[in-house]
Amino acid sequence: MRNIWEFFSTERIVFGNGAVQQLDSILKRLNAKNVLLVTDPGIVNAGIADRIITLLKDADYNVVVYDKVVPEPPVSSAIECYEFAKSQMETDAIIGLGGGSSIDMAKIAALLIKYGGHPLDYYGGENQIPGPIAPLIAIPTTAGTGSEVTSVAVLTDTENNIKAGISDNYLRPAVALLDPELTLGLPSYVTACSGIDALSHAVEAYTAKKSQYIQAEGNILFQGSLPISDALALHAIKLIADNLTLAVQQGSNVEARGNMLAGSLLAGMAFSNAGTAAAHALAYPIGGLVKSPHGEVTGLLLPYVMKFNAAIETEKMGNIADAFGVAAEGLSVKEKAQAAGDAVLQLLKDIGLPTHLSQIGIKEEDIPSIAEKALEIARLVRNNPRVPTQKGFEELLQSAF
């Protein structure tokens, strides 16, 4: 039994409409002058990058922009970003502006600028990074990954057709700067995919196996369910349940956008300590087979994983049902637990996302291989409240097919 748990978080969080105006004072506290801005073409085309660049130049910072981040970025693009940064100037601070892919790329850039090497040098286990990375400010423009406060960066290992997650508490940005106004222009599909990803983080952190029963030795990044992460995750679930459909349908609703950004933030704080579980373990090999965004895949799997776990984690699943406003009168404890998965399945339909693996291009013959590869991701599998097996995962995937 593990008797001690810890809670880690980003050192500073700045949140609110117009929060980007604080960027100058944040950079001054970091003693930064030369800034690398990592973003993607969509953020450039939306005019958001120019807004940040203008703020920086007006405050007399030297700014170099890498704007070639692609969704689910391959390892090769992380190397390209690092080589670009090295060729331009001595970098004092990095800003990651955009969705999870841009912030993850900024994390890798901050890691390589400080320590050099190849991204996959730091893959393959927890706590592979020798110390703090270069100063990093994360500015999310989506409410989804929670990457602005997490200890994980995900790249696509195209050679092995799998997502490669680099995990270490040193990867957490120095500052998370969250401005709901920056998310107002987000398309409805991206809002849906990122929002359901945040819900997956919150649900899996909340229902993870209790920390004292995680079977692992030494210091581990994903510690299982903790009192602090439980509180954060359950509040995140409530915020997302109440606001995701509204944010998808009314993209200009700044209150819904703000609540979703807060939900994503809290979910990120929760899962980066407690960890995620089966939905994410299964999503990694699926992500190597299809072009669907990571959030769409985890969201699709989530209700089926919840049903898979409902018999073991009945009380917490019941609390999730309450957060979704499920009418529980006349339901047994087990029926209420199952109803939580049904509520998430209905949410997927309400926001227009797929609810079956066949809809995203998975073939039935892929199922055994997906189950096998997922079982190898020990840091996620050990977190699941119901012990997964090859047969159990295959049956789960068949139900989702």
C-alpha cells in the first residue's frame, strides 16, 4: 500500500477576460527579453497570433515566431521547431499559444532548448527530465487538453504508429495564462472535440483507483485518485456538463466559454496528478490508426469505459450522474452508476461527435491489436478501477464498435 501522495501544479495561473494584457508583467518577472512564440497556422489566420505579437513588440521584446505546428504533431516537427529556435537567437522564454498541440510543442521546445538531445530521449518512462525546462508561458485558445498546467507533452511517433507521451513534473509551464476571449472564434467541431477531451480527463482522474492501491514502486507521476484531484475533477465535470453543449451551439457566449476554460483547467490540474486510465490507454493505439483528433477518440471511448468501470466505482459514477442532472429517482445505486455513462453518450450526440469506433475508421479486426497495445501502457492501465485484461478490453471495444 502507498501511504504518501503529493500534489503538483503550475506555479502561477492568471485567468480572466483580457488576461493577455498581463503578459508584459509576467515576462518581466521571468527576466525575459528574447521570446520564442510557438503557434499554428490557424491561430495566425484567426489574428490571435498578431494580437500577442503586437503586445510583445509594443513592450519592446524581441520575438521570433514558429507557426508551423500541426495537429497531433509528429516527432520530426518538434525537432524542426527546436532547430529553428536555435538558429534564430538565444531564447529567454517560450510562449505556447493555441491548442494542446501548440502548447505541447512549446513544452518540447523548452525542454530541448534547456537540455538538447532528441524528443524521444525523454520518452519511455516517468521522470526522465533532469531538471526545470526553460521558462514557458502557456496561453490556451481551446478548452480541452489542460496542457497549460499538465506534466505531459504528446507527439506522434510516425515510425511506430503510436502517440508518444513525455511525462514529467518538470514539463509544467511556469505560467498558465487563460483568457476566455481568445476562445470565442473556435469552430464548433473543435470546441466539441476539445471539450469532450477535458471531460475525459476529469472523469478518469475522478474515478481512478485510489492512490494507496496503485501498484507501483517509488515516485510516480500519475498517483491515482487523491482528495485534491477529486475535488477539482468533480467541479470540472459539473462545469463541462453544464456548458459544453452551449459553447458548441453558441460560440460567442463568453460565459460558457469561460466556464469551459475553467473546467479544462481544473481537469488538467486533476489528471496531471491523479492520471487518466483506460479511455486514454485505448486512445493511444487508436490514434495511430485513424486521423481523428485525440479528443474525439477519448470522448468516444469514455462512456463505454465508464460502463466498464461502473460496477467497481458505483459511488463516484453516481456523483457524475448527479453532476449531469440525471433524474435518479427509482434507480438503484448500480443503475445510477450506469446512467452516468448514458449521460456522456447523450452529450456526444448533442455536440455532434461520433459514438462508435466504426464511424472513425476502425475495423473489427483491429480490436485485438488495440487491446494488446493499450495493456502495455502501464502508467494508465494501473490507474483503471477495474483491472483490464485482453479479453475485457476486447469486449469493451466491441461494445464501442
